[in-house]
Amino acid sequence: MDPIDRAHLRNPADSSHRIHRHAPSPALRELIRRYWIPVWDTDTPTTQQVLQYPVCLLVISDSYARLVGPARGISIKELSGRGWAFGVMLQPAAGTMLLASQESAPGAPSVQGVVDSHLELSALPAVGELVPEITRIMISDPHSAEGHDRAIQAVERTLGALGRPDAEGLLINDIVEWVEDDPDVQRVWQITERFGVSERTLQRLLLRRIGLTPKWLIARRRLHEVSERLQRGDGVRLADVAADLGYTDQAHLSRDFRTVTGMTPRAFAAQFA
């Protein structure tokens, strides 16, 4: 499974849209994780639910253009009629770099202000100019591979002008990547020990750069892994998943999953059986 797809709680019977995915060029991997381009055509509105990663998103669509902050709960989007969106999944370091260009932004930039919220790209001079260019490219044929390439080149020219992340930005990239990739990370002290920082310093760093706490970061990684295992549809035992991921018991796993997604793990898994 594509690691990003485990965050998308999409019913496998949903054929309302197609998502094109592209990787960034190597030179931009410190700022960009992934491009995703959903294109939909549906007579029946469908609801898309995503366990969003701890990063900001640039989203330019046929109806809006936004910098979307991380979602503490679940991100919900309704698709209806015909439409498209060009999405850029940023790295953790990139959020404050873009917010630093915000018009009349007082003090040092912090992602906390856009958690569970968004900013119009028109308020961010560093990227606002992308909107008409991406729209012109996408509107003719949103499925066009050539068009996707041209749009990606435009984004990378613009974000490349921001320069490389500073040392703190590179550190937050490393911390988030390590927590997301290693299921053995189950306690905050493991992060502080690995990166040689105090818990207070870690807390402040994450709140400023991703707007969220170390405990949230671990909890979200757990839910991503639960989602991935349930989507495999191979008769996975919830008790085993709970034990592997450091939950006290199966009941705690089920409660956390239902609290965030609105579904029980069994109901979610049944879609893939």
C-alpha cells in the first residue's frame, strides 16, 4: 500500500473519483512530500474522510485556493458533480516558511493558527501567483499527465525560491519522519532520547512547526497503522494490532479509532472483507 493511502478512509466501492499521485523532484523533498490530484465526476455526492498527516497542504481547485492546516480530528470533503483539485502535501518544515510571507503577520510564524483551519492563498504572496497558472493548466484536461508535469514544475519553481529549511525545519522533518516510520515509537521519551532534546523543548518545537503535540503525533501514527492493517482485509485480529501498537487493550484501540473516525474498526474493516 502507498503509505499516503492508509490515511484515506475511502470505501473500496467508491468509484466517484480518481486520484493521480506524483512524487516531488529530489531537490524539493525537504519541502514537498507528495502531489495528489483528485478528479471527480459523480451524480451522487460522496464524502471523503482523511486521517490527515501533521503537515500543511496547498490546495488549488476549480472553486478555491487555500493553505490547509493540519486536522486534529478527521478531514472531511464532499465531492459532487464534476471537479478537480491540485494538492501539494508539504513537509512539516514548509508550513512556517509559507506563513512567514503572510501579509501583516505579527511575530514569528506558527502553524498553530491554521490547525483545523485554512488561509486563502491570496494572503500568502509567496504562493498566491500560482493560482491562475495552475488553474489555466488544469482546467483544459485535469487528467493530462503533461498538464500535471507543467503544474508541478510551476509549484517547484515557486517553492524552490523559498530556499532550504533552516536547522529547526530539518529537525522537525526528521522527527516526524522517524515517528511515522517506526511503529516501536510509542512514548514521548523515546523521541526526546533519540533527538537529544528535553520534553519541554520538543513540545514547543512541535506546537510551532506543526501546531500539534508529541502525544498527538504518536497517536495519529497509530491510527494510520490501524487503518492500513484493516484495509488489507486479511482477517487481522484487533487484539494483535492493539498489542503491536502499544495500546492497553483492544477496547482502547476501538475507542480511539471510533472517536476520531466515527466508525468502529470492525465496521471499517468490513468494507474491505
